[in-house]
Amino acid sequence: MAVTLEEAPWLGWILLKALLRFAFMVANNLVAIPSYICYVIILQPLRVLDSKRFWYIEGIMYKWLLGMVASWGWYAGYTVMEWGEDIKAISKDEAVMLVNHQATGDVCTLMMCLQDKGLVVAEMMWLMDHIFKYTNFGIVSLLHGDFFIRQGRSYRDQQLLLLKKHLENYYRSRGRKWIVLFPEGGFLRKRRETSQAFAKKNNLPFLTHVTLPRCGATKIILSTLVARQENGSPAGGDAKESAPLVITSIIISLALIGSEHIPIPRYLWLREWIFPIKDVPLEIDDLTNWLYQRFIEKEDLLSHFYETGAFPPSKGQKEAVSREMTLSNMWIFLIQSFAFLSGYMWYNIIQYFYHYLF
């Protein structure tokens, strides 16, 4: 389509803003990530003397890094509308968050909406595809203790054993409380056809907006981190005293950033449910059916949203109530300033020692 003379200045301004934002994102990565690594290295003596305090400080810096990523979308005019239950109410508890996966933007959406949930981001462990280990943020996730999982049937059993070992070694020792994973095992566009073929073969519902979840990682997480009584059910009462590692809730989160039905909007949507762990079956067959049912519910909700432009109200409500997520501009300014000043400081320190030694 030809561009008219009247449209040219506007399109030029849009292009200029896009280039400036991209340049800022590159600069942000170049100062923030190396600064985080340098701080983690310099604080290693504290890790030996007071591991709990070290991981608290590391978690705060990790939260700031994710806040910087969230700010890129925030200043571009995007925000998150939250529907359903308010997960801020359980921000101090231990929980597993299961999210559908449409595209990479799902991760940024979560980074934005979780920033105002206390220390959740600082105390969170992510499960992600192993390919992200080789991205610019991979070194940060490695140091923080996130888990990179390799996809594929030939790797499945080995990866689940590695996940169990990872949880036992790092979840408790680093003060983690939340785990985020995408049980569909990949982007919707890549997984949909395989999921539909599996559903047809096993007489399961035909889904188009989500895919049937893979349950292996969820099962390992719950079997490792949920205290049980002798009869196999989740422990209650004062069980936390004997087994301090206790997941208390599962959060089912429905991320919506756009699809073939709607373009990526200015508002990104997130629909959340909280399920107490006592209401979640832990045996593999029952857990699998339970998870399938949750994703079937997601399918129905997305169908409703694409038809009406809104989610249906929750039980007991006459209309669906949404909450607009906000970020503090002052807080963003402070963490960005800290990142660039730190980058400048570490550059000069490294340059000084380089000239001194060589």
C-alpha cells in the first residue's frame, strides 16, 4: 500500500521511536546483565558466610532485571489486565503457576503482571526450554537457579530426573517459593497439530486455542515439594514443621497476548484461578485428567473471549471484574539509573585492572 505525503511524517516518527526503543533495549542489556554478573561474583564471600542473605540480595537484583524487561512494554504503551482471583493474596505462600504458551510475549506479560506481587519474582524459579540457556538472559537464569528442560521423547525420563534433583538441590537452599512452567511444552502454533492428533487418538476434546498439557514436570514438582501424609494425600495442620517444603497452591494462568483471531492489543490479558493443593489429585492418572480439564476450561474461556471481547464472570459474580496492572515510573527510573550507573562503575573498574595488569 502506497504511503501518502500526509502519512509519511507519522510513519517516520513511528519508525524512529521503534529504532530508539530497540537501541535502548540493547543498551539496557549491555549494562544490566554484566552488572548483575559482577555483583553476584563480588558477593560470593557473603554466600559462604550467610547464604540466606546472599540469595535474598540476588533475588532482588533478579526482580529488578525482570522489571527492566517489563518496562520496555510499559513505556511502549502496553499494560496487563488481570481477571479472576487476585494472586497477590497468596504472594507469600508457595505455589506452582501453570501458564498456556502462545508466544514469547507470554513471558514478558508475566514479568509485567508479577512485579506488583511483593517478592514473588525474586523468589521464583522458572522452567523453560533449554534453548533459552543460549540467549542473552541465559547466564542470569543459570545463576538464579532456573531450570532448562530439553524437549523430546528420547530426553523425557532423563530430564524429569534432572528436574527432581534440581528442585532438591536449589529450590529450598535458595529460598524459592514459586515455580512457573508452561506445561503445553511449546508455542501454540507448533504444538497444536500434534496435540489435536493425540486428542483424536485418545478420545479427548478437540482444542484449537490451547493444547493438551504435558504432565511429567508438574507431577515431579508436586511429588517433590508437597508434604504427604502416610495415606498419600497432601499433609495439613502443622505438617510444615516437619516438611518445610510445601507447595500450598496451584495457579492456573491464562495468558492472552493476541492470536490469529485478534492482533496484539495495547492491553494484554491474564486470567487466573487459585486451587488449594488439598483439592488437587496427586496420583499421575488423576492429576493428568485434572490438568486436562483445566486446559479444556481455558479453551472455553478463550472461545468466549474471542466472541465477546471479555471473559465471563466468575461464580457468584454478575459481571467479570478486571484489574489494571501498573508499574511505578519512579521505581523504573531508579532501577534503570542503578543499572546504567553500575555498568559505568564496573566498566571503569575492569578497565583500571586491565591497564594495571597488562
